[in-house]
Amino acid sequence: MTTPDQGHPSSDAPIGIFDSGYGGLTVFRDIRKRLPQYDYIYLGDNARAPYGPRDFDTIYHYTLECVQHLFDKGCHLVVLACNTASAKALRTIQHQDLPRIDANRRVLGVIRPTTEVVGHFSKTGKVGILATKGTVASKSYVLEIEKFFPDLEVFQQACPMWVPLVENQEHDSDGADYFVRKYLDALFAQSSQIDTIVLGCTHYPLMERKIRQYLPEGVNLLIQGEIVAVSLEDYLMRHPEIEQRCGRGGSVRYFTTESPAEFDEKAGVFLGETVHSEHLRSC
């Protein structure tokens, strides 16, 4: 792992987008749609995915390595477009590693932007979180929502089969219905008054149509990508010292720690366009 250049900040630095696999592409899609003027690098650590079932220390070290790769490629701002990494690695990287690596660089996550607004959508005061086992176990959503909306009651449900369904392109098949109903039923069994649900995994937007099909009428479904994109735009406006470093060529480069051919095929499903990635050896 090399040390990034800590000299004069570059004025043409790409914005880094990281995920353990493909799900972060749903966040990146919305970020690029809202902020097309900037340069981006997307890195998927597909060789070591999924992160969800792994322990805290492993997720932290894997995430830090990938953030370092993006720093080495010139990024001054990195978005962890992964709920598991945001839940289990972001705080340590922000408070422990950035001061050591380069205090002028920034790493943001996807959980806080969502928790800052979720209370505005709920009338019953009861909110559901659908996420991976790792994110649910971390209680990151529960803790963050309490900071902004202490009166909200939060119910969590892990959906371990949804990511495999998406990555095997079975998320829109008839077989997916069983697992959509199963996890939604388990969530609403905790409280029938839930009126707002957060899709707390970046893979899940690809299952939006199926999920809405089985949601009770009037339940709000919050998609992270749209919220994170608005939050990032606001962040850049409030931090001109960071925004001024961002390159504005509209370029995109994709890197994967797994096979580029496999990444290109699956990423095309998430983005709805042709993707050409480069291989990056994981640490």
C-alpha cells in the first residue's frame, strides 16, 4: 500500500465511488445523473465480496485498502456506496486513518444522508430497515436515526437472499417473489404500523418493482441513491475547498478486483449501459 501525495491538492481529482461489489452502482447511477460534470472512478472489490457476512475487522481492513487505492489514483473525496462498509468501517477511517493519511481528504458514507431525512416521510413514527445481516447487526441505522429523530421507532429485517438474487439476475423472476414476501412479512410482523421503509442495501433498488408489488398501500419506499446524490451535491456546495479539487471532464473509469469481463456484464445490468472496466489487484 503506497502513501498518497500530500503535497499541493490536484484540481482535477476524480470523485471515488467504492462498493464491495455491484450494488454501489445504483448509488453511482444517481450521483452521475445529478452531477454529470465531475470525473469519477468506481471501484468494486468483487473478488472479496460479499462483505455482509464478514466480521468488523475484516470489513474495516478491506474497505481501508480500497479507499487507499482510490486515494492513490488521485481521489480526494471517496463515497462508500456500500451500507456494510459505511456501517462497519466509515467512522474508524474518518477518525483514525484520515488524520494519518491526509487530513485534507474526505470519505463519506450512505447511511447518514438517509437517516437525516427518513423522519420527514413517516406519519406513524414507525420506520422499517431492509438490509444485509451485517448492516442489521451493526445497528447503524437505529443509532443514526436516533440522533436526528429520537421519537422514531425503528424495525430492522435482514434479507440475506436478495443480494444473490440480484447478482444472479434472478431478481425479476417468479422465484424472487417468495423471498420478497418472506422478508416483508417478517418486517411487518414486528409492526403493522410501519409506513416508511429504507432499502438499506445498494443492491435492493433493482428489486424495487417486486418490493412495491407486495407493499401495503401508502407505505413509503426510500431509495438511497437519490438521497445520497442530493446529499453529495449539498456537501460540495458547503465545502468549496473540496469541490474545487474535483475534475470536471465528465469521465468515468471502472475498476474491479475480479474479472473485468464478468464485472462488465453484471455492471451493465445495474447501469443499463455498456461498461468497460480495468482489473485492480486487491491487497
